Amino acid sequence: MDNNNGRGGGGRGRGGKGQKRRRRGGGRGRGGKGGGDAPPKPPRKQQNTDGRPKPHAAPPAPPAPHASARTSSTTRAHLTGVAFATLQGVVSPNTLRAIDEVLGYPTMTQVQQQALPVCARGGDVVAKAKTGTGKTLAFMVPSVDRAAASKPHRRGLSALVLSPTRELAAQTVEEGKLLATFHGLRVACVFGGTKIQKDYNELGLRGGRAPDILVATPGRLNDHLENTQGVAPGICDSLETLVFDEADQLLDMGFRPAIEKILRAIESTKLTRQTLLFSATMPDDVASIARLAMKSPQYHFVDTVGEEQQTHVNVPQRATICETQKGCAAELIAVLNDACSDPEHKVIAFFTTARLTQFYAELCLELAKDPTCAFLRHTKILEIHSRKSQSHRTKVSDIFRNSVGGACLLTSDVTARGMDYPDVTRVIQVGLPSDAAQYVHRLGRTARAGKQGSGDLILCRTEAFFLNDAKIRALPLQQLVQGSPTVQLETALYEAARRLPPETTGASYQAWLGFYNSFLRRLRWDKERLVEEANVFAEEVLALPGPPPLQAKTVGKMGLKGVRGLNVLKGPPGNPPGSGRGRGGGGGKGRRWFHSQIRPHSAPIRLHRGTHNSPMSRSPSRSRSRDRGCHIPYHEPPKGGKAWKFVADPALKKNVSPQASATLTALKKTYKSLQGAVDAGWRFVDGDGVDVKPGKMSGPHSAPHFFIEPGGSVAMSSTTALHAVNE
């Protein structure tokens, strides 16, 4: 955990200026001018005058008819002439009224026309339909109707929807709320990457009303089932409908272990609930989940895709091989220039990691200031990846979806899964895709619903082996060799990269190392070659005078200890003078000069002794109201009947997530030992993104910051919820 306080020289002083774009900070201390950048203050929670959190805002007023009319070209292409009104007697009157008056949908799509009558009969259903064809309404209508019918006598959750991404979950819950307008049902949503305290309100654990329908990502839901008191009974005792949304994406993202745990937790409802599985494709692993979740193999199957030819067979595709890494950056700008020549351009550019997405987004914004790349001034450069806050991601996703042209979305792969962005004219993939399936899935964002589109793949010469994959060779992929970029463009790229903050370039270097470290065998590199190429990337693309520093433990965890060419920090992490928040002279400890792969935390954990049956965490010297709502799971009680409890530091006015000890205990019970959990695919990660060995987690002070499920999603954090780190 970072220590943001240090000691300096003599006399009181105020910190100097911090890094560009960061708030000026600087410790009060006995010294001259202190260090600079203080960490930004967390946003203040909205509260009533009596100090209690404000209740949930009232649901939005229903929009005017057709205000949410379907704008997606994909959806419009799959509309039928069959009106929802024909479902009278099959769908409840209040639901039909919401579809007509609130959502403004007069007619059904193909999947809705075929699936709704079948789902209304109550049997298990597997539906095969493309993203953006109206699947959400197809499973939400029966879920809402069943929840409304059982509401008078039901206690607990009626419907559970599992969604692969936060963006898709948020989109689903909004449509569910509108659909339930006239039923008085409560539709809630929980997903990773947000403070876990927010989930307590959503789940009705702080005295509020429990949800009737819950939309969740598997990792966060599994965390609550195992560690949050009251969640498992609320689901298992009353669940009537289970939905898998974008099931193929759920499994592609590694959620199968989490899904299997959830299914075991709700096993008692298997014979009484209805299970609905919707997927764009139907590979064997999706079929196996269907068999595992459903009452019998005799489920209803709805297919609106059939043998329809997929996008990747028809769309024009080009693969450009660049001789150097700086050539890849220059080729990206050249392709963007060509794509933006269309006044209605709508471009998605995919990158290998979240940090590299951030780097190229900031690079494009800097390049827009140069006359050589003036075209970038006339397009919206949008950035979305797992390091961004959920509110930012939702806002950017909506902006791009609703854009009618003049927009470029730079993204990592995870954030775009399951989302329907209409009218995308071009898809650009920069760097090595993980496999052919990822390449095809990304390419499928363009040329939808009969629209025109094209795809570009930009690879360095060392990555060209990807084109030898049998599945890639079967595609109409035209291979090109990059022409020589102009001196003006190369100069503009170098100068723009030099102006970027060291936080961005340092994190990009570490992310580049981490990504290609996992492809050494396919690249036919050894560790020395990896570091050589990384340092070329730092010099040519990041415009750094040398490799940025890495912590020794980070190097060790990458298996690069002793490899020449790395800039390894000696001793505990600190800052050069003038950065970080210090007490006094510029030598005080503070934030590192660049962010590590996972953003470090500043909130300390204070531990107090308390009785094992204490109802909630409370510091001996503070009132109960200070720590209200901090649900406490415990370590196994030590001798004497006492237990350690996680307590928020009152000075920070911020509760820390309390699940760390309970998660460790649960894993020990499930896998017999923490090493058994590691063997099963779990990871334990500290605040720097470095794995913690099970043998070093014996006490509460040495608990890891993050618990990562085998699928790669962050199950929880001992300080604050984190974005997914499986990129």
C-alpha cells in the first residue's frame, strides 16, 4: 500500500506544482517545498442533512411514445410486421401497455415474435439470435410478467439475469425498469468495478426494498453469494426465472467457473424455475451450460440466425504488415485518416490492453494539435476501457451509439462485448489478436444489417504468424505491406508522445511487456528478446529516453528477474523529488511517478479487536453511525473468542470493503487450502497488480488487495471494487 507521507528538511512549507493535469498537493511538513501531486479526492457521497445517504432517486418519468424508438440499423433489419398487440392473452396488459406507451415499440423483431409465445408457456428456452436484434425484450417480458404475478405472495428475488459486461448489464436494467413501469416492480443491477457499498443499497441490505429482478455480472454476483449475508437465501428461496444473456460471450470471457458456482448455489430452484438462454452462436460449451442449467434436455429451441452467412465472410478486410513498431503507430494514423474521409464515418479501433488504449487515445488528442494530423480535429476521439470509471464508460458508450458520424471509439476488447453499436463503418485492430475468434468477433461490429463496412488489421512483422492460422487463411483477408510513412508524420508522432504524462507512457510500457510475455512461444522469443523489443517500443513509440522503471517484485512476477535491459527500482517504491504528496522536502515518500497496472489505493485498513458476534464493524472510539452499513464477515476466531474486523478509517470518511477475510476463509473451505485455490485458477493480487503467494497471506495485515476468479474478473477487493483486469 502506498505511503503518501514522508519527511523532509526544516521549516513549514507548501507543496509545489504537481504533474500536468493533476491537482496541486504537497504536504505540510518541516521543510522547504514539499512534493507535488496529491491523490485526487474521492467524490463526496450525496447525503441528507441528517447524515444518512439519500434514498434512490425516483424512477425516471416514462418517455413520450416512441421516444426510445429503435435506432439501431441491426434491430430495424430484423423487425417484422407483427404487432405486440397480437400477444394479448399471452403477455400481461400492463406489460403490453409499457411496450406501447413507454418503450414505443409497435412491432416485434424476429426473435421476439418466435421466443415470446414459447417463453410465456413457462418452459426452458434456448434462443439463437444476433446481438442487437431485440433479445433483451424477449427475455425481460416473461421475467417481468412472472415477477408481477408472484409479487403478492413472494418474498425475495423472482428473476436473475446474468450479463457478460457492465455496459450490457446497465443497458439491460434500464430497459427492464421501463418495461416494469406499470407493475411496481423493482429492477436492480450489480456488477464489478463499482464500490461494493452501492450493491448493498441495490440488494436492499440497508433496510430498503429488495429487488424483484436482478441483473448481474457473474463475478460480482458470485462474490455476494459467498460473502454477503442475506443474498443467497434471498435468491435461492424464491427464484422463478434464470436468464443467460449473450451466453457465448459469458463463456468466452472465462465466466464458466463463476457460472457453475452460481448454479450450485441455486440448485434447489432448478426444477421449479424457468431458464432462458440467449446467444448469438451455439458452440459446444454453450450447449453444455444449457444442459447443466435446465430441467431436462427437452428444452425449446428458437433459431433466428439459421445458416445465414456471417459478416466475416463478406466484409472487405486488409492486413498491413509493418516492419517496425513505430511503423504500426504511423499506419494507424494513416488508416484513421482514410476512414475519417467519409463524413459519416463511425470507427472502432481495438487495442491489446486497456493501458495501450489509453496511450493511443491520448496520442490522437495530442496529434490533433499538429497540422499533419488536422483531420483528427474534425472527429470525436472517444476512449473506453476497463481502467475508466463506470460512469465514464456508460457516457462514452451512449455517445458513440447515438452518433450518426464523425466519431472514433478507441477501446479494449472486453468493454465492447455484447454491445450493439449501429452503423459502424470501419473496424481497426492494432496489434496481435489473442486468437481467430477474437479477430472475427471484433470484425463483426461493422457491415451489419446490410450496411457497408470494412476491417483493417495492423501487425508488426514479428506478429505476422497470426495470418497463418487456418481460420484466418479461410477469410477474404488481403495482405498488404506498409509504405514508408512521411518524415512529417513520424516527427509528429514522436513529439506528441513526448508530451504525454509519464503515468501514461510508464503504464503502457508495463502493459506491453505483460501482454507479449504471454505470447513468447508463438512469437519464438526468449525473455531477452522480449525486453529488447519492449525497449524499442519505449524508444520508438513512447518517445522515452530509456525504459521506464519497474518495481523489482513486478519484474519477478513476470519471470524477468535478471534479464538485462530492464530499469528495476531498488528498495521500496518511492518518488523522485517534486512528485507525490510529501511532508516537507522533496524527498518524502509519495505516489509513484507512474501508475502501475492496477491503480494503487490510499485508504489504510485499521484493525480492532471485537467480539465474534458483534453485529457490525465499529471502532471503539467512534459512534456506530460512522460505520453504518459495513457488513462484517470474520476470520476464523482465534483463541479467546475474539476476531479481527475490518474498520474504515474515520479520518477518510470512507468504508473499506469487508470481504477480504471471509473470501480467504471460504476459499480455504472450498479448496482445502489457498494453494488449492491457486491450482484451480484463482489469483491473489496486491495493490501493484503483482501476485501474492498463498504462503504470505497468513494474517489480516498481509491480505491481498484483490481476489481474481479463474475467469479473470475481479471478484472483490479488500479496499475498493476494481475494474476487470483480464486484459
